[in-house]
Amino acid sequence: MISDEELQEWIDVVDTDRWKDLYSVLLELKQRRESDIIPATKFLNQPLSELIRKVIEECDEASDEINILNGCNILEYYDQIENYDHLLEELTDLQFAAETAKARILSDVEDRWAVRRQVREKNAKRGYYEVGK
């Protein structure tokens, strides 16, 4: 696998707009592949109810992480220590559990992307992506 730096070095040698456009596309594809939420295929044969239970379990774990200090304001705690690592892991586990449940229903990744686009468009119409409102 070529690193971002190697790709940039290569593109710097061939300094034209056409190659820079190609670099941008390749970099975007690389970043999308590396950040894609991948379903846990090991569990795709489980009943959907079990996969939904896992999503709920991950929600509970994220919630527990937020309430970890027995009534202490955890958000202030995190702001003080600047350590969101475990909370971020739990939230990402939640995303992956949800993607696994979605993959149980829609095996084709393109179908799952279509649902994402549909929800993104719905949320855009509701103004969820507007800044400063």
C-alpha cells in the first residue's frame, strides 16, 4: 500500500493539474476505504434481534462511559483531562454494531450507502448540517 507521503512525492514530480486531480481522487478513495465502517461478518448469521441487542449494549457502554464518575459532570472531566479515547472507542463500537445489523438486512454495501445518502438528504432538509443555527 502506498502511503500518503509517497503518493504526494510522486505527484510532486509530475506537477500538472491533471495529475493533481488524479492525486485528489486517489487520496479520497484511500481515506474512504480506511475510514469505512465495516460490518463484523463473523456475526452476520445471527438473528437480527441479537444484532440489535448488541447495538443497545454498545449504546449502554457509551452511556456508562459518560456516567463513569458517579454523578460527576463527565463532560467537564473530559474537558479537563482532554482524554476522550475510551468514549470515542465506545461510540465507534456502536457505529460498527449498527453497520453489522444493517448488513444483516442489506448485504450489498452499495445498498447500505444508498440508505446513508437517503438519511443524509433527509437530515439536510431538516437543517441538521447548517452552521451556527
